[in-house]
Amino acid sequence: MSRSNNSSSAKDFLSDVEKRSHQNLLECLQCGKCSGGCPVASEQVPGPRQLVAEVLAGLKQKALSNPLVWHCVCCGTCLIRCPVQISIYRVSSALCEIAHEEKMAPSVPDINLFEVLFLKSVENYGRLKELRTIAEYNLRSGHFLKDVDKGIRLMLKGAISPVEIVKGWEKDKRVSSIFEKARKIG
Amino acid sequence: MKVGYYPGCSLLGTAKPYDTSTRYVCQAIGLELEESPDWTCCGASPALKMNNLLSVSLAARNLALIEKTDVTDVVAPCPFCSRRLKNANEELDVDPELKKKVLEVTGLQIAGKLSVHNLFAFIRSHIGLEAIRSRVRMPLKNVQVIPYYGCYVAEPGGASDESDPKNPTSLDEIMRALGATVLDWDFKTECCGAALALTKTEKVLELSGRIIREAEWRGADLIVVVCPLCQANLDTRQGDINSRQKTRHEIPVVYFTQLIGLAMGLSPSKLELNHHMIDPLPVLRKKGFLA
């Protein structure tokens, strides 16, 4: 695959991704050691090597809709294995950020939905309310009874409390202003 | 010795035993924890993927408030919290433009004078094995433990104080100081599937399933962890892993602080060892450890 099609939009995209991720992608050797170790790569999810190739070739739409960017759990295995120390999870994160900014529909909507609900909880309450976020995800994604058996068993052991889901709806201003300003300044 | 303590959201919820046991154990080993004033979420991976400025600002708010106290070091038990706080601290240090924006967003000044650590690595490096060993009342004799660090510890220059992030050893050393038999294995920093547990559950069953299978094959009585996500995935999904793989694994997954507390003579219920899905008490009893 050629390094770049040399068009200015391809170069702009590459430099935008490099700037956001603080990674020098031109150093990529395309050796594939990242893909060999990536825990989320599968028949449906291409490994990090292909994602970097798409960015290098300026294939913006392809890179932004690559399911890897949503599946990536930021584990850092790609970075550990990379002979030139590229942190590809930072590249994935940067691509998610661009997709958000350009209001692209996420290519893996359920993962995105969970992350949106996670951040909504943090924006509203300052801290993540885990159980409420899980309950909301199940409701919104239509998996009403998912993991309810586990929840009940943990409740019986006294490990989690249903009160956490229903109590405490007052909004917390500590971080909502951070969300507001960060969105504005970007 | 006094340090800042950033518990993180999970330790108030599903990982409460981690918080409880951390507080007991740190008190016992002479590590005074000053809880971060008015702390809020570090942003974790969702903020990182949504908006980098938001992500750094969420971490920076906590760093700025901790800086106002009199500590120079801050510990976080959760490896992702400590990685985010540490990375944000470093990014602000090298990027004045970002720092200016973060000041605008948070209204808070960051001097960058804090040193951020993973709790387990800090205990190993700053409290030391001798201090742990000297407080052991009930050595974990005959208990075979597998130390599982998880992936978030392993990032180079990232979350841990380990000299070799690819092959961390602090947890092994702490467990040996407690008298446990530490088993060697190949999965100590492999990923468990982390936050995909709700959305891509099959993937988590596959990744966590490999870890459980390997731990069983090595003969582990217990898997000891430092990460709330690892604990939740390996413990609460082990039943589903068994259904999927047609296996009958039943390996308890406990926090390292719970085992330190146990060896120091604290009661299992105080350490909330009875809060896990797979009860660790039967195996400990079988090993003659609990009366």
C-alpha cells in the first residue's frame, strides 16, 4: 500500500491525527506486531496495523468508520509490542474524537452508547454511578434482563445495593461546567 | 508517611472491598492516606475517546485540588485512574498550549509537582517488603496464588512504577512476603476485556476465559488482582465462561489488599471477602488457613 495519495486532504487528515494523538505515524513499519497482540482484533474487527495504514493512505472515512476505534479498550498492548513505540490506542482515541466532532454515526453504536451514558453520569453527578449507568444501558439497548442474575446474587451478599440506583438524583455542578467549556473550546 | 489517596468511582461501587481493605491495610503498614479533596471522576477511557481536552481537564481538576494539600505523592488503587492522572500530569508538563486551555476549562492552576503512583507498586517501592513481612501474623502458607496485573499496569512509562512494564513483579514480591506460594504464568498483563463487559460480552468471555483456564491449569487457589475491572470480569463472569467453555472453574478472584489484610490477621468479613461472587473462604479453609 502506498504511504499516501499525496492529496492535501489526505495529508491534512494524517497530520490532524498525528497532532491529536502525539504519535509519529510515518515511523510505522507496518510490521503487524500490534495486530498480532491486539486482544480485540477478530474476524469482524481489523487489527491496529490496518487502521494505521488507512490513516497513512488518507482514507479518512474508512479510518473513522473502522470498528477497531470503538472496540479499542486502551490496553496499550500495541504500544508495548511496537518496535517504534507508536501508541495506537491514542490514534484510536483521536479518531473517535474526530468522529464525534464531525457528528458521524458511530460504526459500533452499542459501545458508543455505553460511553455516552458513562460520561452523562459523570457530567451529572461528578462521579460515575455504576449501577445506574448499567441499568440505563440495559434499558436503552433493549437487553432488559442482562446480568440481572448477577446483580441479585451480589445484592444478597451485600456487595451492591439497589438503593444506589434509585437514590441521589441531585445534579452536581463540579464537573458539568468542565464539560460545557471543554465542548466549547474543543 | 502520608500520601494523597484517589479512590476512583469503582471503589465506591462494585469495588468497595478494594477501598475498605486498602484503608485497613494502609493504616496497618503506616501509610497515612489523605483522601483527595472533593474528588471527581478521572474521565476514564470514554472521555479520552470523546474529547481529549475534556479528558485532561477532568484529571487536572483532581490534580489541582490534591496539589493544594500538603502531599507530594498520590496513590490510586485503580490502574486506569492512576494512568489517566499520571498521563494528564505529564501532558500538561510538556504542552503549554494544552495547559492554557485546561486552565480556561477548569479555572484551576496546576503546578505539576505531584507524583502519581499505582497503589500496589507504591507499597512495594516505598513501604517495602520488610515492613509487610514484619506485620504478618498468619502467613498464607500453602496458598497458591496467581498474580494478575492486568493490561493497564503494563504501559511503558504509564501506570506503574515497575522497572520492566512488560514483566511487572511487585505483586509477586508482596505475595511472597505474605508467605504465599506464587505461581508463574504467561498471562500476568494480558487484557481481560475491560469495559467491553456490557457491550461485547462474548469478547470478554473469550479473553477472561483464557486467563481463568491458564490459572486453573497452573493450579491456582486464588487469583489476586489490582484492578476493579479485572476483578469484576474474572469473578462475576466465571459462571458464564463455564457455560461457554463447558468447564467447571471456580477460582476466587481477590484484591491484593484483602490478602495483605488477611495475613495481618484482619477478619475476612472486615475485608469484605464475603462480597465476591465466588466465595474465597472455602478454599482458604481447605488450606487450613482459616479456623
